[in-house]
Amino acid sequence: MNKYELYCNEFTQYLQIEKNASPNTITNYLKDIDSFLLFLKSEGINTLNDVDHQTVRLYLTGLYDKKLSRKSVSRHISSLRSFYKFLDRENLVENNPFQQVSLPKEPKSIPTFFYQEELEHLFNISDLSQPLGQRNQALLEMIYATGIRVSECVGISLNDIDFFLNTVIVTGKGSKQRYIPFGSHAHKALQRYIEDGREKLMKKTDTQTKAVFLNARGNRLSARGVRLILDKMVKDAALTVNIHPHKLRHSFATHLLNEGADLRVVQELLGHEHLSSTQ
């Protein structure tokens, strides 16, 4: 094992243990670091200590020449900044050449959301006599009522829902958990689905699962499956809008704020670490 592999292994352990980073985040970090190490090799730069501001500028120029988006370039900078910060902490390098590099500014766009009339169409198209119709309605009600992310929604298990208090506990980014209240419509849709439709879907497989939301084969629904379901619901409702699960999350936040909810309360419900994300 060469020293770079050793550095990357130690950095991976740091991300897993101290930063509690997700496997996807770690994969992206290591991918960006590998790209940078290949660049250093092509430039004849033998040690990480030999990297200076000019080297970094040359590397970033190469990224832009590859037509990478600003978001991708920002990720590369963040990955390498964190890598060097770790190496500096471990006294493996003398400085962090990425510390003073500013991230390229992303053009700010206002998140889209559903208008009340559009939501009414969506909430009235599911066939509630069928298991999948009950599931789709419960899925729609849950995402809109709580503003949770799709990854959080598909991760909900039966024991995460408290029907007496009308709350659900979800696991968000960084494995942080939070309790979120939901209203009577979500309560009714969830209870109907769990007591009827979910039981029928469970009979289609020999595998037992505590997952609330199941696919047509009786297994845990995937995030991609949720997107496909919502796409179909929009088509069935004859809405000419671009649908994505985050649009329901944006709608949840927008409608709360329009009704006078405090911004910091919405921040807590959405699971945002920084208020600027909510704003």
C-alpha cells in the first residue's frame, strides 16, 4: 500500500467515525481525491506538500475545460479542502492550498411548489379500493403533511409512527433523527393503508419487513419508485407540471409560511441545519 492509499484509508475512517458521513458522500470524496492525485501525477508533482495556489488554479481550470458544472467544481473543492484539512490536522502536510479557494457561486433559483388547485387534483385521483391506490394516497399525504425527504419517507418503519400523538420519527442527513407531527388527513390515509392495503401487499412476498411503504411485490419501496409513482399521479391528474418529490417538500414549507408559521419552526420540521437553507 503506497502512502496515498494509506492517507485515503485514514481519511475514510475519519469520515465514517468522526463525521458520520454517508457511503455516497464518502464515495464522492474519494472519487474527487483520485481525480486530483491523477492530475498531480500528470504534472510531475510528487508530494501533496508541493501543491501550491498555482497548482490548484491549474487543476480547477482543467475541471472547467471539461465542462463541469459549477456545482461539480464546488464539490471537488470541498472534497479536497476537507482532505487537506484532515492531513493538516494529522501533521501530514504543512498547509491547505484549498483553504482560501472560494466556491463558484451558483445561480439562485426559487424552488417551485404546487398551488392549492393542483394539489386538490393530485389528492383526488387514487383508487382507494385498491392496495396501491391506498399506498399512493398515504405516500402523498405523508410527504406533503410532513415535508420529509423521499429518502426519509422510504426509510419509515411501522414503529416510527405514533398514531396517538400523530407524530413520525424520521432519520435525516447525518443519521440525525427528528419527530414531525402530521394532521388528520395523513392519519386517516396512513391508517387505512397500513390496516388494509399494506396487509394485502405483504401477502405477495415471503419476506417480512417493518417498512411502511411497499412496492407492488411487497418489498420496501425505493426512492426511485416514489418518483415514478408521483410522475404517474401527475399524468393521471392531467397536470402539465414537472413533478419531483422535493416539489411537495417545497409546497409543505411554502404553504406553512404563507399561513404564518415561524421560519425557524419550518427549519426544524424540514431538518435543515442552517436557516439559510430554509430561506
